[in-house]
Amino acid sequence: MFGFLFKDKKLKKVAYSLFSKVIEQSRLPVFYTDYMVEDSIDGRFDLMALHMSLLINKLDQSSQSANLKRMLQEAMFDNLDLTMREIGVGDLGVGKKVKVMAEAFYGRVNVYQEHLNRGDMDNIREAILRNVYRQREVALPILEKIADYYFSQWQHVNAQTLSDIMQGKIAFIIPKRTISHE
């Protein structure tokens, strides 16, 4: 009779596990050293959005995953809310900040998905420059490397089974270093 409650609890656990893996991937030091992403709240948000877009794109491929997608997004917004509170945003300002972040997030996801699904690397690079680097000057080879990484990651995530992802299993590829640290 109450099976749906246990199913939702299990799905929520899976969503938080997947989100944790997105955050883990987004926080790899190579992004902030070799790929020159700004190590700030904005830079971390943009890398999280970049990786979340891959997972959402995969979940959009099946109606079976709609509840997981919703719970994954809830996990992300719970995390954003908590982060805003931890950095000292007052209770009245948290909702407004999270709303702005939600609009930015969904805008990014839509743009990334549109360009990925068309294989449009020029516009992927442009979107990454605009969103991840926020129009900061970045060397073209670095921009090309992160765009190549993102496209390869998209292919890698798409090759994984929905069944595995529905169980909280997702593997990300480790980005290649772009500069020598010897």
C-alpha cells in the first residue's frame, strides 16, 4: 500500500548520489588550473551546470526517468539553497538568488543540449566562453580543449545505460591536462 513512499525514497537517494558525482567531477582541480575556469562560486556553478546538462540530456531520452530527473534537479536546488545560506545570504535573499540561478541553469542546459544534439562545436565553444568563462579572455587552445572534453563527455554519458543511471551509477571521464606541471 505504501510502496510508492519507499520507491520515492530510493529514487531520492539515487538523485543525491548522482548529484554528488556531478559535484565531484565539477570540482576536479584540473578545471581550475589547466582549463582556467575561475575558482569562484560562479565558476563552480558553471561547471556544475555543464555536467548536469549531460545527465539531464541522458535522462530526457526516456519518460521512465522523469521522476529521477525531477529529484536530481531538487537535489541541485537544495544544494544551491544550502550554499547560499553558508556564504551568508540572508533568508529573504536566498529565494531570489536561487531563482536567478535556476533561470541561468535552465538557460545553459537548453543552449548546451541544442548545440550538442546538432553536433555544433562552434556554438558549443561560444556557449562555454559565454557561460563558463563569462566572456573573459581565454586562449583558443584551452577553449577548444574544454569544448572537446564536453563533447567527449556527452558521448561517454550517452553510451551508458539508463538502467545504470537509474541505479545511481554514472562514470565521467577525467579531463586531460592541458599544460605541463613539471
